[in-house]
Amino acid sequence: MRLRHLQVQIETSNGPYGIVIPFPNGMTVIRADNSSGKSTCLMAILYGLGLEGMLGPSQQPPFAEVMLESLLDGPQHVSVVESFVRLEIENDQGEFLTAKRFVSRNIDIDASRVRQLVQVVEGGAITHPTGTFPARDYFVRIPSAAQSESGFHHRLAAFVGYQLPNVPGTDQGQVPLYLETLFPFFFVDQLSGWRDLKARMPTHLRIPEMAKRATEFILRLDILGREIQRQTLSQREELLRQQWRNRIVVAQSEIQSKGAALHGFPETPVDRWPPRAATPQMMHTDGNTWRSVESAITNVEQRISQLVEPIPVPSISLSPDQEQVFLLLREAENQLVEVREQAYAIDEKDRMEDLNIRAVDKRLRTLAEELKDYRETKAVLDRGGFAELKTAQGICPTCRQPMKDTLLPQGTPNAPMSLEDNIHYIKDEHDTYEQMRRHALSAAQSRQTLLSQLRRREAELAQTIREQRRTLIAPTGTPSAARIGEQIRLEHELDRLKETSKWYEQLVIDVNAMANEFAAIKKARKELGEDGLSENDKAKVRSLTEIFREQLVLYGFRSFDVEEISLSPVTYRPMRHEFDVGLTSASDAVRLIWAYLLSMLELARRKEFITNHLGIVVFDEPKQQNAQDISLEQLLFRAAASLTHNQQVIVATSEEAVRLSPMLASIECKYLNFPVGGRLIEKLGSVQPEQPANPIEK
């Protein structure tokens, strides 16, 4: 991205005020006295891009009252009626975009809403004011401005060729690596930008490891892509685990009402189906025995075929002896008693097992707490601290009851278990109880399925008894109601079993698809390879370190030996003796920022590397903390090399012209020298900035 023109315009009660500043390639130096409007103009660049959010969460514009309330014209205060910023930029494809954003506007709309609108012209509207270009309005500084087609930062990212990656957010799943997280590497404001490298990131955006991720993106390190892929795979895996658990839990609940139960279904996803450990299956019960659904279907079909054989339907008139009906009735009544007794027994056992599960849960909580206590004690002891064990306090570490110190024979030598042995023992016991709990819950589910079938069988037997009793008192020649009822029940049972079989087939299809996805996730994670920097990444960081050290020497860094400084392969920040660079002199802290940001700019010039650097750096008052003139001169000399590489460095300074002009005499740059006491924002039509006596420009 290259800045081409900045326009700041203020409509007042005394007419229009403002300034238009052109920005060619190379270095542009704006020199003016303090309180002359330099920072206002540089902040207008940030504001025009909608990126003042990098300074903090405030929605207030980063301007003094000159853009909002009143400006000073000589001794006179002039009221501001309306003000706006226009910024013309160019990308590496030679395309132009002009953004206009109001600071205050004389319309009946809330000021904060006015500032959330950016009017975009797809062309160089300042360079060619009479040109006709497509235009569209976008929103900014509200949610979705980086993702929505109507968001300005979505348009700006596309214009400069950025595909912003999604990274984990603190409060939500994934968020874009917002432009606000990148621009601290391109823009240094006067108020907060020169404190140190770490204080320049907009932490209010709540992105973990923000500076690290932003650096990886700007340097275009391979590790960022791999890390984002890993995070994406982890999120896919977690979602798949939830879907798997939900599918199995729902299936177990549904199938219980069908008189069946799932056996061998894993609680977590597997990478193949059926799994290697066991063959999952669905079992059905009629209240007496468990069998496969296929076997149950065959059994019911055989029973139906026996009932529909081409023989006369039994009737009272064909039964010379009604004893057979009485026998069937007594058998049904006996079966009903047995079913009710079985149901009662299962119900009682369920209540007892529920008490056992509660006891196991209580034991698990106790073991978990003990395991936590032991691990915390070990953590203290491992670090040379002292922690008193509960056994030394006369308390049993397992049941927490008082324990006498004469528990063991006094004359017998005993070697108590070590702390590590206790941790392993409790962990094993905890795992055993967890397994017991899983088995108990599985058995409870099977009992509930069996109980459900027994209740259904109880209802069927009661219906059979009623039908047989009606058969005994029915008129002569009436077909057997019991046999007809049994046939109807069996046909309903057959339909239900076939429906259950189809349901199970769909379940297998679903879990097989999830198993295939889980296998694909494992394969993709394996193909990503190991963590860490690639060889290309390492080469970039080495080159960046070389440029960084070279500039520190050039700028006169003296807090300690420059050779002791390197860039961390983890955070990419300056480190010394494997720790972040600590306290330095205030002026050396400024030199670190100079060197760090310009070294990233210079790395982007190297043909052997591809980066995502925008090719522009803006410094507002770089001579902070009384940095020496020789340091500033070397900075300007180094920054001026941006011209030969079609990059830009913009510097605003209040350095006195008598000191600055000699520094720039042999440097090819754009030098805007405003007269002493002058202001950048003047009534339109007034004299423009003075040029040095012998400017060297392109």
C-alpha cells in the first residue's frame, strides 16, 4: 500500500480550512513546530483508514479540538461546523482507492454513527478531482467490519491483497487477525508508540499471542499457516467429539424405548468403523432373553406364520372341551405374575444400584480431591518448599478420619510409600472407580431397557387375559378373540422391529461417516509435521536479526553489546541471554523500535523472501527521549533507501530546521518545511509549505 494524498478539510464559520499533502515513493519528511498540526495530519491517515482502534477501544476520534470544536486563526477562535478526512491510496496493481470519513458533520445524526461511515471512491479522486469513479459506502469500527462485504476493513484488506487468517479469540471461537493488530508495525504514534515494542499492541481486541501472530503474518512465516491449520483441526475434532457424544446419547435414549440396547459403542470417536477393539451391535429383548434384532424379526415372523396357517380359526363351537382355553388363560395369568415379579425385582435392583453409583461418585470426588492435594504438595516440594502431609497431622489421606500414630506395630520396620507412589496409587484407584461407574451405568441402561420391555409385556398379557375371558363367554361360532389379538400384536411387533432395524442401519451410516472424518483429521494433523519454524522461517528470522543488529549499531545503541541481542524464535521480539530485552536507557528503547520496524521493512525488499509487509512505515516524532542528532541522521539516511525499492517512510518531526535541513541535504526525499510559527491547517488559499533552499527531490 502506498499513500498518495491526504486531505484534511474543516468547514468553519469563517469558511473552509485544511491541507492537502502529497506522498511520493521514498521518504517524506514533514517539519513544523510543536502544536502546529503534524500529529493531527498523521492521525488523519490512521483515521482515514479506520484504524484508530489500534490505539485503544475508545470510539472517540484521535484528534484535538481543531477537528471537533474550534481552531485558532491568529488570535481568533473559529467554530468548527463540519470536518472530514480524505485519503488516497494505491496498491501494487496500480489501482487507486479514495476513502472519505467525517469527523463531525452538520446533519441530524448521532456523531458516533457519522464516524462509522466511510465513503469510498474506486479511483484517485484527489489526484483527478474531475474524474468519474464508482463509489460505495462502507461501515467501520463496528462488529463485522472485517468480515462483511459492507465492512470497510474487508474492502481495505482485499485492496492491499491481504487474506486475513482466523485465529482463536479469548471470548469466542475464531476471529480475524484484524488490521488493527498489524498496523502497529507500520505506524508509530507520538503519545504511546515509543514506550516499547510490547506496549504497542491493541490488547483490547482480546486475541491471545496477538503480537506473535501479527509478526508471523507480516513476515509470512510458514508456522502461522500450520498453527492455524492445527487450530482448525482441533476445533473440527472437538466439534466432532460433541456430535459423536450427542448422537450416541440420543441413540441410546431412542433405542431404549424400542426394547433394545447398544453394546460396544465407544464413547469417543474412532478412526475406523467398526472399531478394532470390539464389534458394536444392537441387542433386543422380549423381557426374557437378549438376541439380535435380526433374530427377533425371524422369531416373530415364524410365530405369525404359525397363526396364519390355512387351518380353521379356532372358535367356541369347534372346541368340544373348553379346558384348553382355561389352560391358556391360567398360563397367561401365571406369566403376568412372573413378569410383574421380574419388573419389581429389576426396579428394586435399580434403586440399590443407584445407591452404589452415588457411593462410587462420592468416592471419585474424594479421590480426585486427594489426588489434587498430593499433586499440589509435590509441586511445592519439587520447588524446594515445605508442605506437611496429612498423615503427619494424624488424618487418613483416603477417608479423612482421625488416625492414631500407633496404627502399625512399633517394633516392626515399615517403609511408607513415597509421595510419587501415593499419587500413582490414587490415580489407579480413581481409574478403577471410573471404570466401575461406566460399567454400572451401562448395566443400568440395560436394566431400564429390560424393564421397559417387561412393562410392555405386562400390558400385552393383560390384554390377552381379557381376550381369553371374552372367548370363554362368547356365543357359539365366534372366532377366537385371543388368537386374532395375538396375530395383530405380533404384526405390530414385526413392524416395530423392522423400523428399529432401519433406524440402526442409519445410526451405523452416521457413525461411520464421523469415523471417516475423524480419520481424515488424524491424517491431516500427521501431514502437518512437527511444530516449530520451517527452514524458510528460520532463514527469514536470521536475516531479520542481521538487519536489526546492523541498524542498532548504526543508530548508536549502547545499553549493552549488540551481539548479545537476537530475535526470539518463539516471540520474534528482541531478546538477550534467552530473555526479552529488559530495561535499557530511554533513548535506546526508541532505537530498538526504529531498528525493529525498519528491519521488517528492509526484509520485504529481499528477493529471496516473500512477506506480507505493506511497504510503508510512519513515524510521528521519532526523535524521542533526546536521541542524539547523529542517531536521527542515520535513521533518516536509512529510511531514505525506501525510494529505490518503491517503498514509503513518512516522518513528522518538530526538529529545528537549522539542524534538520543539513541532515537532509544529501538525502533524496520529499521535504516539507513549514515556517516557524506556521500551521499545517490554514484557511484554504493561503501560502503552502516552504521548501528548503536546495532540495534534492524525485
